Amino acid sequence: EQLIESGGGLVQAGGSLTLSCSVSPGKLFSRSDVGWYRQTPERRRDWVASITSGTGPDYAPFVKGRFTISRDNAKNMIYLQMTNLKPEDTAVYSCHMYYPLWGRDFWGQGTQVTVSG
């Protein structure tokens, strides 16, 4: 699978961004678990949010109430709506997908999000 993120950029604190991740070919996309991770300037990788193929979304405590993860199985897309952004949200955001039946996972190349204070 190939995952390609888009939607990153520079935003002021308190602003919003929506990240998108397209998956191709994604013939069995609906059977996957998907999520977003971020790598901070300090090189720390944080789990941000995820949706499994059969359950609802789950969020890291530091984004709960501000970020919303969603997926469109018809379009093979994963989204991350980010609101009330803070400077500490500055990171490279990568989408991830995992096929539990086959134990395979895939990563996007990442998109930079910079929040100015």
C-alpha cells in the first residue's frame, strides 16, 4: 500500500488544519486499522489517534477534544481535523494503517505541521 499525506502547513496558535491521507490501491482498506502519529522536533514519536476496523476512534490525552480522526472507506481516505492548535503540536504527522488479519502495516512519508506562538 502507498500512503500519501497532505494538508500540513504553518498556522497560528488557536488555528485549525485538516490533514488527509490517501491510500492506494487500498482494495481491502475497510478491513484495516488506521491512525495518525507525530514526530516532534525532539525526535519523539507520539501516537495521536486511531480507528480500528470495528470500533470507534481513540485519542491521545493531549489531543482529546481538539482533534478528530475519521475515515472514508469508499474513497480510501483517512483524515485528521485539528482545532485549537498549540505550539507543542508542531511535528511531522504521519498516517498509518495496519491489516490485523495479515499482520502488515504501512506508513506515509509525513507532513509538517508548524504552529507559531
